[in-house]
Amino acid sequence: MIRKTHPELGDPAAGNGILSRRVFLEGTLVVGATGAGLSCGSAEPLAVQPWMKVPGPGFAGYGQPSPFESKVVKVFPPPPNPPGVGASRTPLHMLEGMITPSGLHFERSHSGVPEIDPDQHRLVIHGLVKRPLVFTVEALSRYPMQSRIAFIECGGNSLALNAPQAQPLNVAAIHGLLGCSEWTGVRLSTLLDEAGIEPEARWVIAEGADAAAMSRSIPLTKAMDDALLCLYQNGERVRPSNGYPVRLLLPGFEGNMNVKWLRRLKLTAGPAMTKDETSKYTILLKDEKAWQFVFPIEVKSVITRPSPGLALRGPGFYEISGLAWSGNGSIRQVDVSADGGRSWAPAALQGPILPKAPVRFRTAWQWNGGPAVLQSRATDDTGMVQPTRAQFAAERGFRGVYHYNAIASWRIDEMGEASNVYA
Amino acid sequence: MFTLKPIAVCVSMLTIAPAALAQAPQLGQPIAPADIAPWDISIGPDGAGLPPGQGTAIEGEAIYVAKCQACHGEKGVRPNVALAGALVGGMGTLAPDKTPIKTVGSFWPYATTLFDYVRRAMPFQESKSLTADEVYAVSAYILNLNGIIGPNDVIDAHSLPKVRMPNRDGFIPFPRNPK
């Protein structure tokens, strides 16, 4: 294959320095031709470091990140809330690729993380079934399994962007209720078939074994379509904060429905109208009505780098990188703007591109040192386009709290600092 | 915690199961409905699942003060713990351009949800510790504080589903759910 070479610094593809994605697709960036490249002085002479002179420590039973990475942690608010109540957030701006390390996957819990002995845990399926059944974790582990890479996003993610004034928050604080894992487990449909579904069943009430016994009603159609009872997360048993020993995965549906510590599935003719599907996770519209049972996470994206706290170090070449996802399917396209949405260019999408999984996108950017507003706009394979903030507001206003998915904006100032703005 | 009874896997199940089931190991153990009962805490909006027992707001006040008020605040209006949320008030705040205060009285569509949630999740530090009478009584107290029932109205499995919540018709389906 003959690669096209570019005599200049990539091809301008949109305003304010956005370059062609061919930089990533073909790897042909030639830096410095315009005189605006990185101005690097000569490097220091190379020294032989002490860790090359003596043997390092031995093995560990479970590997930990480098101590130099100690800032890469989940963030959560201090008291007065009781421990384990509320949410901890994934530091998306410090991560790359599409997979969230299990120890950094966000968590939302309503009454702390239960310490469950898997030998004592039981899952019961009952209600409108021919044969009520109980499963041990050991029994579940003997069923044929499936793996899939899928995101889980809390329905309350990004709710800070409903505020009338843009708050000085970073990626984790605004968008950190998003994680993606390779989940492995048993298809729920297999177990429901074994129990025998009565014809009048339409819903499945799922309940966790936490102290809050968190509970949601799920359409039987989803349960029979692609619901997975997950025993493994990224190759190891699901972490306690993410539902050990077994959690429900409803690919693409709001996080709250993916019930953790799953202990009970009751088939019913109608929804239970639980606290978390009436008083919470409903979207109050501009009039007095509220949307109820808002299941899919609609198409969305966020730039994770540059972003607040990750300052640019002088004009020159930067990669704009972020995540795009849709609970309705696969990401088809992500466009990036450096001028607040006046002009756009398509970003390179990092494969694999999977349905209901985040896609890493990358855009080459030549920052000229002036003000810029960075935005990303995702389109999924159903044709749905991520709305502008104005389009979002026109449909539902800002009183809905949940499922905020409008285009987000980072302003870059002359110092290279990024901040959350509405643009 | 229930215990599993040693019930042999019923061979006749195999003959009535769909053909696809032959691919799965069928390791679920049959369990009698009566043995599930301690776990079956779901309450339907029609009242299905509500246990025997009863209570009034008058009876519920003392329980609320002892078990709920530390987080939810006096008479449920101003919580001491932010995530606890207000239980009372907010009537009329769903109107356009107002800042909504979503309480049991102003927002919740079903009174049965109150019983279901209190029984499964409250009090926060000792969930599932209240008797059915206590859950009925404290539910009645919160409904009474919101002006929805009287102080002496008896709340039980028969009357709770009939309580008409002010925002009962406030919800519409999301138009873009998958088919």
C-alpha cells in the first residue's frame, strides 16, 4: 500500500486548527512545516537510572498501579452523606482506550456495598413462571457464558450541565458516571426459559441484595433480548462495588436498571412502580409532565483530553481525544470543533466499534495559542445525532435532571487552561 | 435467610421444556412459593403483596420521630442529610418555570411505593427492621403531613392502594424506547 504523504502539517479540516483525521488513519503527520510546531530545546544528557543497577522487588499476588499513578483514583464527595451512599466517579480524563479498569469503574450505591459471601448468595426467579427456581452462584457458573464489551452509564451522569451557569468542574465531576467493561455471564433468557414464562408476564422486577434492596422493573422484551447475568468483569469476578457475585447487565439501558448484587427476579404483568422508577429516574419536562421509564442512554460524547486540569503547554500539535457512546447501537461518526461549533471535522474512530460500547475518537489539532472552544458531536447508526444544548433544552428544558446528553464544551484560554462553558 | 431444601430435579420438566433448553444445564432448584415469601417484598401499585397490618398517622408520628427524623428532618420538610430529600411539601412546584421540589406529596404517583420503599430500605441504619404495622403507620404519617389523608385514617392493604396521589397523572411514557 502506498501511503499518501502530506508536505504540510496535515490538512486543515475545520476552523481554528482542526486537522484531517488522516493523521490518525494514515499516520502521516509532518510536524513543524508551518513554523507553529512544538518548540523543543535540546534534551539533557542521558543518565543511567538507579533502578537499572539493582534488582527490583519480587512478585505480587495481585498487581497494583505504579505508585507514581496515585492520583488516578475515583472521586467522591466527603461526608455528611453516610459512607457508600451516592456515587464515586471514574477519572475519565486520566484514562485511555475504551475499557475502564475495574477498580476505577464508577459506582452508585444506595446503602453501601454489601459484603456478600458467594456461597450464601442465592438468585430466585419467581412470579409469573411455571417453575419458580433458585440458583446458587456455583450453579450459574456452570451455564454456557457469553462475553460482551458494554458501557454502563448512570442516568444521572452529566446532570451538572443542567445548571443555569456553567460550573467549574472537570470531566470526572461532570461525566464520570460512565464505565465500560468486558462483561461475562449467563444470558438471562436461558434462565427464564428454564423457569418457563407464563403468557401474561410482561415485566421483570429485579432486586439487589444490598441493604436498600434496590429494585427496578424491566421490560420482559429486554430481559429476553440481550440481558446478561454477569459473573465476570474484565476477566475477573465482578468487583463488590459493581455487584459481586452477580449483577444484571442491560446493554444500553440507564445504569440504575443494571441491578447489582442481584438476588431476585419476579415476573409480573405490570411494573412495580418502585421508588427508583417514579420519584427518581423520571424526567420532569417543561410542562408539569414527566417522562417515565426512560430506558436507553441516547447518543453522547465527551472530550476527555484536553479538559479541565489538563492544561496545554504552549502552542503546537495536540491530540483531542474522547469517548462516544450510544445505548441504541454503534457510533457511526464523531465530529469535532475547535471554534464552538461553527465548523466541524470528522474524528478518527478507534476500533473496535461495538454496539452499546464506547468508542475512542481522536482528532489532530494545531493550537495557535488563542482562545478555542472544543466540542464533540456523536452520531449513532440509528442516525440519531447528539443534540446541541439549545436543542436539548427546546425538547425538555433543564428540569429533568437525568439523561443529559447534549454537546459539551471546553473553553481553552490563552494560558492553555480548559474550563467547562456553555457555548 | 432461607435454606434450600433438597429437592431432586424433576425429570418431567425436561419433557415439557422447549427444545432449546436441552442446550442448558438446568441447574435451577425448584422452590415452593411459601419458601420464597420471606424474600418477596415487592408491592404492586394495585396493592399486590401488601401484608396484613395497619396504622394511622397518629401512631406513625412517634415512629417517625424516633426512626426517621434524624435524616429527614422535623415533619419531613427540611432534610438534615441532603440525599434524604424532602418528604413533604413542594405542592405546585412542578408548574412550568418553577424549581421543582419533588416530594412524596408533590411528585410520587403511587402511595404503595411508600410502603414498598420504607419496608425494604428504611430506616437507613437498620433496614427491614420495622413491623408491617410500623410501616403502615409511618406511611400514613407522611401521607398525612402532605395533606393527602386524615390523621385517623386507617392505612392497610385495602386502603393504601386507594389513596389518590396528587401527581398520579403526572407521568407519560418516554417516546423513544426500543420496541
